[in-house]
Amino acid sequence: MRMSSHDMAGRSAKEVFVDESAKQAFIQSVPPDFVPMVIRLEEAVSSVRADFDTRFSYGMLMFTLGRDFRHWICAIGVTKKAVNLRFLYGVLLDDPRSVLRAGTSILKTIDFAALEDIDVELVTDYVREAVDKLEAFKAMPPQELPKGDS
């Protein structure tokens, strides 16, 4: 559903789509070669929680709980060479498979260059861990957050 101008008060103009239309709007923005990868990744992420809220914002399909997009859990994005799964507070994730790439000081990303690179079990494991650590992230003062290798 598209947000009305009343709903957008105080929000960025980039935050236009919410929920069901978010996925379709994002897919329409993706180069055709990446669409199957985006669909597989979105299905894997969505399988973790039926109550995820989604938004197409800042060129990414963002996932959160309780419509708290200030503390989004993960997001799917696309670059020229890959489809990315970004974790807002990726520095808190354990990363047992050493797949997270540093982004900002707290954000971390997993890059997928091909459809066969998407390991659904890996994706769901990392998303579950991110969901499990959401409250800890929200409660942690910014100065206490571990810093990534940005």
C-alpha cells in the first residue's frame, strides 16, 4: 500500500512503499538478471518470521518488526555485481561462516554474485540471529556498539 502524504509527515521522500507493494516495487527496480536472486533471498528472509514488516526505502527492501524501520533487521539491495543482504547491526552477529563484509561502523553485508551462491540455510541462520539480537542492539548505547572494519 502506498503511504498517503499525511502518513509521510516527517519521513524521507525515499520511504514510499510499505508491506505488500514494497516487494513488487523493489523487484521492478532490479535489473532483470538479478530478479531470481532477489526472489530467492526475499523468500528465505521472509520464511524466518511471518510478521516481518517490509519497506522499499533507500533502494533496498528492508525488513523489521513492529514497523520500527529505525531499527531495521536486514535489507536486500543490489549493486552492479551482486545482490546483497545487509544487517543494520551486523557487528553484533557471530559470523561463524565468515561471510559478513564490513559496511559502515555497525552495518555488515553478505554478497551473492549468482543464484547458486544463495545458501538458504545460511541466510535464515543469520536473519534469525539478527532477530534474536534486536533488543540488545536497541538497548545498547551507540558508544558501546562494537565497531566494524569499515
